[in-house]
Amino acid sequence: MSFDVLFSQFMSGIARGALLFLVASGLSLTFGVLRVLNFAHGSLYMLGAFLSYSIWKFLLMPVLGFYLAAVIAALIMGGVGMIIEFGLLRRLYARGWPEQLLATYAIILIITDLVKWAWGGEFLSIPRPRPFTGAVFLFGFPFPSYNFFIIILGLGLVVFLWWLVYKTRLGDIIRAAAQDREMVSALGIPIPWLFTWIFVLGAAIAGLSGAVTAPFGSVALGMDIEIIIECFAVVVIGGMGSLPGTLLGAFIVGQVYAFGILFKPELALAFIFMVMAVVLIIRPWGIFGRPER
Amino acid sequence: MLEVKEIHSYYGTSHILFGISFGVKEGEAVCLLGRNGAGKTTTFRSIIGLTPPKSGSIQFRGKEIIGKPPYRIAQMGIGYVPDTRRIFPDLTVRQNILVARREHKGAIWDLDRIYSLFPKLQSLETHMGTQLSGGEQQMLTVARTLMTNPELLLLDEPGEGLAPLVIKTMEQQLGEIKKLGLTMLICEHNVGLAINLSDRAYVMDKGMIHFQGTIDELKKHEEVRKKYLMV
Ligand SMILES: Nc1ncnc2c1ncn2[C@@H]1O[C@H](COP(=O)(O)OP(=O)(O)OP(=O)(O)O)[C@@H](O)[C@H]1O
Ligand SMILES: [Mg+2]
């Protein structure tokens, strides 16, 4: 196996990891604070992708169109997130896991049908936006420069979330509520609003992530389930609710997938779940996670 | 200021409080005494809204508070200091204090004032919440609730599990807070700190109130103390 092949797989694994981080960070944040496992997170991502496609088509702007469409799609998904939290999820916090699972599964079905109805079953795609149309050379090997856009976006989100969670008062409240929401509430902090805004943030990040995958490959039905399965692997490996854990989990899953494809493409997903199983055996709460109290 | 009438509280299906009634007037310090399992913590949880009573009434400054979520009750001016302290482990001492900050008119508590009352906390500022001793944790949980600028302070066993010397310090510090005009409701099972700070006492057992009176009256009623407090 030559260096260029390994290196190129490594780099594509990094790009895939960055995309997984974009999606999984929202999932992990929502779980960490709300303690609701949102199976429909992938559907928010898918809806964001379809929305950005239509907004991009409608805008018809050469360079800015793509970026503007992504931002608008993210904002709309934030709004959708608010409707979902307000209309459905907040009724379920006190209920058990089975009800939460059923309810979020219902959202998956609703969004799937909505997308089928509005966009049909076609594969849609947006051309790579300028200035990320060409290739970048690293050690003399070419890589799609759009991959670097995704990597930079992922790193940007890491910095933003780190700042939000560890450097702001809201972050103090988030970390306190993740551990003892009852006490936070008894201190006069409106937990219901906190939960709404966390869910809105998670949904907006999912929408943005969906939007930026449009130039990657194809926007299509089924992309929701595909991403959510890998995101679960990411958060289980890294530890639910942990920001550094999600980052490490995304890196690992991205790499395992990239090299898995190299050795046995049919088993790429299986390799990911083998790693997940090993982590679960050694550390059931994930690498950076904490045992449930 | 606080008027509790005939409340019945439950954990699931187990009936814990059987028609508790008592009151706290502005500026007073009142203690709620009773041995382990008497229902003191449940009474506090009922007031702050964590275990809302199924019937009865709780009025704070003339407004009914049963049915309101805990954050609303806290915003109205009730500060709850839990028995298990419930320090946020991922936050530093300073963050634990500041996370609760709520400013409104008439607010008197800020970081400086907290640190002058609890100098120990200033020197531990950057430590994580979990790295504190029991006494330090108790100071921190009181400090954190004070930052919400409450008018009525509910203190659940502030001396529990502390060394006698530490209890004395805590008692002095709570005395200072009382002098600032804060109304207090303190509960305890071993008569000590609470009785020294309080003007009046209620004694409860098995979810019911069995005695009420001034501290002097309680001291005279030996049979009440024998029967319900084991002293
Ligand atoms: N979460 C719970 N679920 C069911 N029963 C409970 C729960 N918490 C307390 N109890 C029961 O309620 C009764 C009153 O408990 P509570 O904690 O109010 O007593 P307390 O007076 O605060 O006692 P202590 O001095 O030990 O703190 C006890 O019989 C206890 O076993
Ligand atoms: Mg108690």
C-alpha cells in the first residue's frame, strides 16, 4: 500500500469526520441537556439539505447563493426545531424512553413523507461553490478543496461550541442543567426556555450540516437514516453529551470508514460498529462520557 | 410572608404530608424540627415546587404558588438550599456562585458581598465544585442560593454532617444573613444550629405538625422534645 493511497484515505476520513461532527454535535448537545435521544436529528439534517437546494435554486445568485441558502436553511430548521420542541418534545421529558423513541420516530416518518411530497424521490445536487471548486495540493497530492471547506466549518463549530459551553454564562447553565436540572430550576432559571433554545440550536446546526452536504454528493431520501446511524456510533464511542467526545468519536468513525472502504467496501459500516462494540465493552459510557447516575 | 395551609404531598402513591399548616412572617427565622423521615425535606420540596402538594394551599406574599414551576417560585423570591447541597460538579466554585445570579431591584448580593461573608470561597474560587470539603460545600450551596437575592431562605439541614466547629461558623454566617433582614425557614433533626437562630419553632413527625410555639416554649415542653426530638 503506497503512501499516497493511505494519505488520501486519511484526508477523506478527516473530511467525513468533520461532516459527522457537524451533525453529531447537535445530537450530543440536545441529549446532554434535554436527555432526549432525538432519532429525528438526521431528518432535520435531510430537510435542511432539501431546503437549501430549493432556496439556492430560487436565489439564482452565482457565488453567494450557496452560502446564503445554507444560512437561511439553518435558520428555517431552527424554527422547525422550535415547533417540534414546543409542540411535542416538551410533553415527553417526564415520560420514559419508549415514548420518546416513538415520538421522534414519528417525526422521521412525517419529515420523510413531507420531503417525498415536496421534492419527489429524485437525487438533487448543488455544484461546488466558489472558491471551493478546484483542488488543493498537499504533499503534491490533490484533494477536493470543498473537503477543506467542510473541515474548516467543522473546526469553526468546535470553537463556537467550546466557547458557548465553557466560556459563557449560558454555558455554565447548560453544564449545570446537564447534571442537575431540578436544582437549576430551583435557582430560578427557566428550564423550559433553556430546553427550547438548546433544541433550536441543535436543529439549526443539523440544517446547516444538511445544506453543506449538497455539493458533496447527492441530496436524497434515505440520507437521514444513513447519517443518524453513523452519528449514533460517533456519540456512543465518544460519550453522549460530551463535546470532546463527539470530536474524537467523529474522527474515529471517519477514519474507520475511510480505511474500511479501502479494505472491504461492503463492510465499511460493519467496521464502525465493531469499533463501537469494543468501546461499549471496555467503556459502556463512551470514551469521554460519564456513567449515568 | 409564607402561609402554608393543609397541604398533602405524595411521592408517587405514598402519602407523606398529612395536612401540614404553618406560617412565616417577614423578618422572622422559624425552624421546622423533627426526626429523620418526619417530612421536613418533603415540606421544603412542596414549597419550592419540586414535589407539588396534591391539595391545600401555599401562599407567598398573598399569592398562591402551588402549581407554579420551581423556577417561577424561585423568581418570586424563595431561595431553596437543599440538604444534599447539590453543587454542580463540572463548574468551578466561582461559576457555581455566578450561575445563580439574578439581579432585580433591591438586590443586595453580589460576588464581593458573598466573598466577604464566606472568605474561604474566594480562596477556592478556581476549584471544581467536587473538590470541596463538606463545610465548604455547605457554604457554597448557601452562597449560590443567596445570589438569587431571595426574600425567604429555605435552609434544609445546614449543619448536617459537619464538625461542631464548622457548624458554629455556619451558624455565625447565617446569623449575619439574618441581620440583613432575610426571612428564614430552617429545618433540622438534631436541635442545635436551627434553634439558636430561630424565633419560633414547629415540631413535626410522620407528616404532621405536633407543636408550635416560641423557642422558650419549646424549651419548657420537655415531653414534646422527648417524644418527637429524642433529646
Ligand atoms: N423520593 C421518595 N420517594 C418515596 N418516598 C420518599 C422519597 N423521599 C422521601 N421519602 C419518604 O418520605 C418520608 C419523609 O421524608 P423526608 O425526606 O421529607 O424526611 P425528613 O424529615 O427530611 O428526614 P431527614 O431528617 O432524614 O432529612 C420518609 O418516610 C421517606 O422515606
Ligand atoms: Mg430531610
